Amino acid sequence: MFSLKRTTSDNSDFNALVAQLDAYLAILDGDDHAFYAQFNKSSLLKNALVCYENTIPVGIGAYKEYDANTVEIKRMFTLPEARGKGIGFKILNELENWAIEEGYTIAILETGHLQKDAIHLYQKSGYEIIENYGQYFGVENSICMKKSLK
């Protein structure tokens, strides 16, 4: 049984999974981790989700405002042992619905080219690869994506 909880980045379950996400990314990103880490501060995110399997937190995601019409999807992560159950899709879908409720019409995100499962999830969910935006402009490891929210 899965449930999603809307919360903020102050939530202790959210923070526990952020710590695991950061450890995972430190390995995946290698020498580039410090560059990415500066843009992934999880404090003060007012739109965060925790996915629970029964009572166990197994996945997270969040978004923050990028501009008046656009949200940036952040901190998407599912525990390795919980992958393959559609948790990332559930989290992403709920984040998009939440953003629509708040009046946003576009979602953007950044992921790394080595994160093949994430790229697949986003493309399957309707995201298209775009030119790297903002701080990711010119960063070869980054893949930026965009989706119109309806």
C-alpha cells in the first residue's frame, strides 16, 4: 500500500531520504558533485512529497518556483530496494498535480546523463529534452527537460 504525503523540506522522513540521495549522487557525479550540490539545497522547499510503502518512507520529490509560470522539479529519489514499483511516477504525477493546483503551467528539471532510469521516467511522463537552462548552461553532464502541464 502506497501513500503520498504533501509536506515541506522540514519533514524528517524527507530529510532522511535526501541524505541517501546526496550519498548516491556523490558516487554517481564523482568530481562534479560539489558543483551540483550547490543547486540542490533542500532547505526551505515548501512543496515536498514523501511516498510511504505502508509506514516506511521509500521515495521523495519536490518542486520550487522557477518563474511565475514554471516549477523546477527537484530531489526525486526512490530507495534502491523500492525501485521498479512505479514510485517515481506516482511522485512526479502528484508534484505536477500540485503545481497545477497552484497555477503553474510548465515544469522543468535537470538530471545527469548517467541517470538512465530517471531520463526514462521523465520521457515516459511527457518531458522533452531542452537546451540546458540557468546554472546548467554549458554543463555537459546535465540533461534538462521540460513539460507543459495541463
